[in-house]
Amino acid sequence: MRVAMISPTSPKKRSLMPSSKLRRSLRAHGHALSPLVHVGKAGVSPGVIKQIEQTLADHELVKLKVDTDSPHDRLAVAERLATLAGVNVVQIVGHAVLIYKRHPRQPRFEGAADKARAGKEPGKEGGKPRSAKRSPKRTGKRAAERRAR
């Protein structure tokens, strides 16, 4: 018995970048970001696009918010932004859209910078294990009583 498959290119996923280790990392970094750009009642105007391009040049990873009074829904905004050169839509959650554009000279999330950042995180390979931390030795009257017991 054959079951009909749903088209893999749903409107939501059409503009998203392919799943990868990079996308997972970007989603993790984007969680703590505040929206830097708001798409309001003017929609995705040339001014908003110019602001998004400048913000992407400065930050590489940008969270933007599509307001409820915007004439376009979040999926249409994401599709429109995905058509910009080099821009990848990482995630769409609620009214927030997370977009990424690799910096041409100094990428923060790819290459050597990403590997260096991964080595600094405790508990990750290459970093200090968490169990290496020791608490300071207790001194004083109560500590002596505890040792005596």
C-alpha cells in the first residue's frame, strides 16, 4: 500500500537554510538575542532592507520581529529576506525571524573562530573538565569540629 507523501517544501521550510551543525549553532546563539530590526506597518520596504543589510554586516546573526500590524505575514517576510544575496533564514519562531549572513573577512560562526569558541566552553572537548574545579579548603571552628567527628 502506497501512502501519499506531503511535499517537503512547505511554505515555512522553503526559505530556511538546510539543517546542519552550523544551523544548530546559530539557533543556539540566536536564542539570547533581542530583535534588532522590526518590520512594521510599512512592511518590507527598501528602508527596512537597507537597515537589515547594515545590521547583518555589523552582527552576522540578526533577530528581527514582524509586528502584528505588518501587511506581510512572517513567512512572506522570511521568503523575501531569503532572496537577498547571501542571506540565510535560520529559524522562524512566532513573530521572530532569525537570519544569518556570513561576514566576508571575519566570520564569527564558521571556520577557526567557531572552533576556538568551542574549545573554550567548559565540558566540551578541548576545554577543562568541570570536575577540575575544587572548592576552597574550609577553615575555622566549625570546620575543625566537623573533621573531628
